[in-house]
Amino acid sequence: MFDIGWSELVVIGVVALIAIGPKELPGVLRMVGQWMGKARRMAGEFQSQFQEAMREAEVADMKKQFDDVSQAASDMASGNLLTSTVKDVEDAMKLDTSAIATPTMPEPPTAETQKEATVHEAVTETPPPQPATYPPVDKAS
């Protein structure tokens, strides 16, 4: 706290003895000691009140966390999250058979569709690729 060594204390004592006098020095030292005691008690009281406030804040924070966890647990228990998830998966896996129609046979080709198919084949056929021809290279240059 204070950086006062023994030599400084001796100097302060000698100055106090000269300034106050030997007759009143014990009373003054007693009063200084009482003031120091009051200051220490006030500092200790302040520190204890501060620590108490910190404990109350921690308890309030812990209570809030506990309430949050309790609320989350009760929400999960009432909704039964696992059962709900299983039901959702089962519903997704079921097939709606009413929307599926029975397969039918395709209609036999008519003369017009046969003609369209022949034209389409002729248009989509591509000739085979021709090998690329390059001009002769002059090796002399």
C-alpha cells in the first residue's frame, strides 16, 4: 500500500516528538491508531458488501439459467420431441397411392407418326467426322 521503510518511520517519529512534544505524543498516537482502525473497518465493510452483492448477482444468474433449462426441459417433455420426429419421418415415407394411375399400354404407331420418326432420324443423324487435312509443311525453312 504505502512504500514507507523503517528509516522514514524514524524520521516521522522524531519530527512528531519535536512538533507535538513528549507530553501529548501518546494521546496523538492513540487518536491516529483509532482513525486507522476506523478506516480499516470501513474498508472491510465496503469489501464485504461488495462481495455480498457479487454473490447475489451470481445467485440471480444461476437461478435464471436454471429456470431457462427447466423451461426447455418441460417444453421437450410436453411435446415429446422424439415421438414427433418419428411421426414426421413415417409420414414422409408413406406413399400416396391414390395419385398413382394404373399403367396403360401405348397406342400403336400410325402412318403419320412413322413418317415423323423417319424424318427425325434423318435430321438428327450426323455424318461421320472427316479427317483434317493440313497444308504440306516445308521442312527446308
